[in-house]
Amino acid sequence: MSASRIPKFLKPDDESFASERDAAPADDHVTSFVFNAHQSLNLAAQRERLPIRAYRDQILYCLENYQTLVLVGETGSGKSTQVPQFVAVV
């Protein structure tokens, strides 16, 4: 058997293994801008329009009856901001 190869560990500043994806030109038209279409409404009205609001009763029921609850939803749906407020009010 030949001598085994020793794995090479990457250092944070090592650019010799940059992937093709990293080397590809960046798309200038892509943005991380978040637009709030309801910014003219007061805060309470904005909360009512969040997607998570439609599931408030089901979420509270599950929290009362089960030890574990996993919420899955789109970014900006209100999972991390509204659910704690649902619990605090009850």
C-alpha cells in the first residue's frame, strides 16, 4: 500500500480552493431590500396582516397541549416576533 495522503485543512485566508460559484461575477440586480407594503398602517393593523396571525388560535392550542411545537414559515411571516407576543398576552 502506498503512503496515505494527509488531508489539507483550509485556513480562513486560503483562496486556493475557491469554488466556481464564488468566482462567478455577482448579479447586480439581486438585492436584499425588504419592502413593507403596509407601512402606512399603524402597528396593530400591520400585525393583523402578518401571515402568522391566521394561525394564532391553533398555535396557542398546540402550545397548551403539546411539549414541543415546531413552526415553519416564510421569512417575515411573524414567527419570531408575534408568537412570543401571543403567549405573553394569554
